[in-house]
Amino acid sequence: MSNERNKKILLELVKQPENSRCADCGAPEPDWASYKLGVFVCLNCSGIHRSLSSRVKSIRLDFWEDDLVEFMKSTGNANARAVYEKAVPPYYYRPLENDCNVLRDQWIRAKYQRLEFNGETKYPPLAYTTGFHEGILLKKGKENMQFLKRKFVLSEREFTLSYYNKEDESKGPKAVISIKDLNATFQPQKIGHPHGLQITYQDEDKTRNLYVYHESSEEIVVWYNAIRAARYAYLKTAYPTGSDEELVPMITRNYLKEGYMEKTGPLDAEELGVIFIGTESNGYSVKECVPKHARGNKWKYGIMVETPERQFVFMCEQEREQKQWLNVLRKVLSRPMSPQDYTAQAHIRHKR
């Protein structure tokens, strides 16, 4: 078979629905393929495959032998997924094309190198499947902003994440964080490390953040998925009738946007740190505003968030920031509320 004919066959294969997206991150129109595994992948994921000594070629630019094309025809993304993703836990995070490199790298290594999801019993068991995980993470200090080694302990049975300020544990943990209100998301640029993980939680009436990392990419992703496993177990307990389709998106959340705004409004207003945003049909709205009598605000580009209980006014430094916040807030307003959203809404109202 001529090389041109082989390329034509590959281009037809990659148009098939099961091959039309990257086998690892879901990016559309993959242009590369691992002819060791028989999967079609995007440029970014092809680099990770190459680092694993997996044989990778461009389906457009490289020469393809007949036997390799036949192998791609007989395998493809769907067949490979049936083998390498046979037993992925529902809470395990499957990275998307815009996720940070550490998530995509460890997903690929877990699937093809460590064979974590092929359905065979692992011994010792995988750390994120045991319901308990402990170890050392580098945590950013509040005062000196330096990263120092701290012991963390995650307990699915108690639904808690604890950490200790000193190696001496006799004084007890510095903080015991409830899994109930915890979120974890990778923030490598913000934290200044490719494995940077931001852990956000509620502490009474305040929103707190911990910034941590581990030098091992495998270990930090194990921590992330162990936290997700504990969150999933909590949600299954809190919402026993909830399906995985409903609960999995609630395990952890990537932020639509994060940044600073000035808050204006009554000086005696009770500050919760969290504003629930529902849908327009439930009495929520967002719009541009220019407050005339707000005290102290130095920024000029206003946003008004209206809830059934009250209005909140925030000020942005730049018009561009204002537009970005309006866009993401409107995205939230356009989403239908789930039963779990109504529960969260009631919980926040009760805390007020």
C-alpha cells in the first residue's frame, strides 16, 4: 500500500466518532497516534506518550507502514478505552484539554504505564482507594509566605482533612477541615509550582485557602484524587438518592474566574464570604452598575448581584475585568438548579 493511501485511511479513521477526539484529554481533531497502543491523540498528549517511550507518529506528516495502519484500524480509541479504562473509579478526575499538564501527564501514566484501571486487583491498594491518606506536603505560610513541610492526614471515615504545623504531633493538628465544604483545584501559575494545589474551605464565616505542592507529580495527583474520593463518599452519604451523573460534577470545581473586587454596601452588613447564585427564575440577577453613594470605593466598574434576600455591589479596577465577571456570572445564572443546589442554597441562608 502506498504511503498516501495509508494517510487517507488514517484520516478516515480519525473522522470516526470514537476517534475524533483525543483518547486522553478529549481535544477535537487529534493529529497524532500512538501506534504502540492504537490510540489517536492530540499534540500535547502525544508529547507525554513520547516521554513514556510510546511510539508516536503524526497521521499527516510521518510515513506509515501497512502493518501499523492495520493495527490502528483494529484498535482505535474505543477498543483501547475498554482495556485501559475498564475500572476507572467515578471520582477519579479525567482531565480535559485545557487542564494543567500534571493532570494529563498522570492520567496517561496511570492508564498505560501503571495500568491502574485495567480491573485487576492491586496490592498494595492504590492510595486514593483506601479511604485514608497521609504524608508530607509543602504548604505556603501565612506570615513569611515560604513553603514549609507539613504533615497532612485525610480520613474518609471522619470526612476530614487535617494538617500539623510541627513534626511533633502531640500538640494535635493545626486545623481539622471538614470535607463537607472543601474544594481542591490545581493552580500552578498562582502558586508558582507546576504541581501547585489550592485547597479552599469554610472556617466558620470565612473562606480559607491552603496552597500546597509536592515535588512528585504522582503524589500530588494521588492527594487530589484521594480528596475527590473522600468528597464523593461524603456526597453519597449526604445525597443517598443522587446519581453519579448528578454527584460527580459536585466533587471538586474548577473556578470559572478568580480575582479581586471591591465590595461596597451597608457597613453593618453581615459578611458570610459566600454568595449563592441561583437562576433568574429563582430571583437572581446580575448587571452592570455605577453606585453613586458607595463609601471608599476607588474602582469604578461596578457589578450588582441581586439575590432574593438582598443586593451586593462589587467594583472592578478595569472594564475588562468587569466584562469577564459579568460573563461568568451569567453562565452560572443560565444553569438549571439541581436538588443539591437547593440544599446548598438553604444551608447558606441558614448560616446567615
